[in-house]
Amino acid sequence: MSTEIVNVCEYEEAAKYKLPKMVFDYYASGAEDQWTLKENREAFERIRFRPRILIDVTSVDLTTTVLGFKISMPIMVAPTAMQRMAHPEGELATARAAAAAGTIMTLSSWATSSVEEVASVGPGIRFFQLYVYKDRNVVAQLVRRAEGAGFKAIALTVDTPRLGRRESDIKNRFALPPHLTLKNFEGLDLGHMEKTSDSGLASYVAGQIDRSLSWKDVKWLQTITKLPILVKGVMTAEDTKLALQAGVAGIIVSNHGARQLDYVPATISALEEVVQAASGRVPVFLDGGVRRGTDVLKALALGAAGIFIGRPVVFALACEGEAGVKKALKMLRDEFELAMALAGCTKVKDINRSHVQTESERLAVSSRL
């Protein structure tokens, strides 16, 4: 690469030239007008810091605990589908990079590497993201395989009864390249995605994913696994309370990378409502729009127990494979450590609500002046 990449956003620019258009557009695009896609970033930019000074920051400790597992930093890898479209080693490279960074990787149901293949790369703390198929036997089998492969939690995606309208996928007639399969479903004749007149993925989802998914299915899932269950896709206080009633182990505030319902708020804008409704009973995590260490600090100040990154990982993987993912995670780690020091925080638990000012708080102050 002719110029050195110095932040994770630059991987996206580089990946645009590296990947086939259909693949880049699949990873990069959002739903419909892509308003929420832009807002996921812009909402972070509207939050300001209130740094504390003259605090000894000789040593800054980024370690934290997630569901009882100690990790090196509150920056984890979100589930992103079909990573072998980005790089031949796909999810295996990502798994190795996350383990080397001492953090958690979440494997997508729609991975192009199986749970067993990912487990075979060596030790690491891994979660499994689950879509619920119409055939519950498929789901039960998949959960058992994830458990058997040493995965530590299930992240149940709850915002995809149908696939959002992703217009670039329609224009590109998106389908999984024929040399790849959805590896976890290969033996079930559900691993292939046919080319269609619009988005092959949308057709696949319409045929396989259960639109009737409800809170009773969260309860059912608890009967078939002892693994903790995180619900991924919660955006409101109302659903947070229902999640608590259902006995979930944690909540991921997510709008599916702005790929489902357009014009929902940015996840960072929805975070505090969910955190307040959770009342400390379960940890609340965030994904969507995180591109800087300062974003991580803002999310933790607003109550997140940690964040997940998706697109930066895929674009780094596309550019430089495992080394790229390692570098992306290190850049975010280094930025986060610097932001903590400059804000006057020496431990993750030092980060609190007083370290940030939201746009509504700024407007309230200026209206009183």
C-alpha cells in the first residue's frame, strides 16, 4: 500500500479499491436512504467531552470483564457475515487476530467458516451470533455445535424477521460467490445462496428465517442451552424491560449496522435509554458507528459495558488479512488508551457520565444563558 494507514476509516477507503464492487457494497451499504448509516457516525460527532485534569495517568488500565471473562479492552469483534468474500482466510484470520488482541470475537451464523473451523485456530473467547431458522431443529443443532466448539455465549439477533431493503444489493444482484458456502449450514442443504433477480440474500432470508420469532423463543432457547444469551438489536426502554423479564444475560444496542429499518436513531443516541431501563441488572453493549477510540470512550461514559466493531474489521481483513485486523484492533486500542488518559481516566470503571456532554445538554445550557 502506497500510504500508511493510520486509522480504521482509511481501511474502508482502501478496501473500496481492493474488493469487487458487489462485495464492497454488501459490506458498506445500509438500508434505503442510508440516513441511519450516516447518523450512526454523526451522532458520535455531536457528543463532547468534559475532561478532568491533573490526574496521574502514568498507567492506564484498559482491561475489563464481559460475562465473567477478562479481556484486554472493552473493544470486541461484532458478527459480520461471509468474511471469505473479503479475504481467503476469512473468519479464521479474524479469530486469530481477536485472540492475539486478547478480546472477544463473535462469529456470524452466516460465516463462510464453520464453528468447528474457527475453534480449530486455537484458544480464544468467542461468542456465536444466531439467526433463528423456521426449522427449529436446525437452530438446536447449531447451538449444540457452538457449545461443543467452546463458544461462550449466544448473541441472538432480534431485528431481522425480514431483511432490510439494501438497494445496492438489489442493483448488484448480490449472491454469495459460488466457490463459497454458509459453512455452518453446508450439511443441511442450506449453505448455498441462489442468484435471483434482486438480492439473493433477501430471498434466502425470506425462505429460511422465522418471521414469527418472539420473546417466547428466547425462553425456548434457554431450555436448549446453558450458554448466556445476549439479545442483539434492542433500541428502546420497552424492549429492554421485556428482555429483563425474559432472563437474558445482556443486551446489545444495535440497529444492525443501519441495514434494517432506516430512520431509527443512531445506536449511541439510543444507548442511554436502554442503559437506564436495564438499571444495572444486565450489561448493555453497543455496536454501530464506532470508528475511533474517542467513540469507545463516549459509549462507555453513556453506560455501555463494551462495544463491538464490524465494518472496520472486514475492511482491514480485506486489505491486509489477519495482520490488518490486528492493526485495526491495535489502532482502536491505542486511541482509546490515549483518550482515557486525556480525559483523566486510569481504569475503565473510572469512565462515567460526567465525562461527556450530549447535544441536548448543550442546547439546554445555551437556552438558559
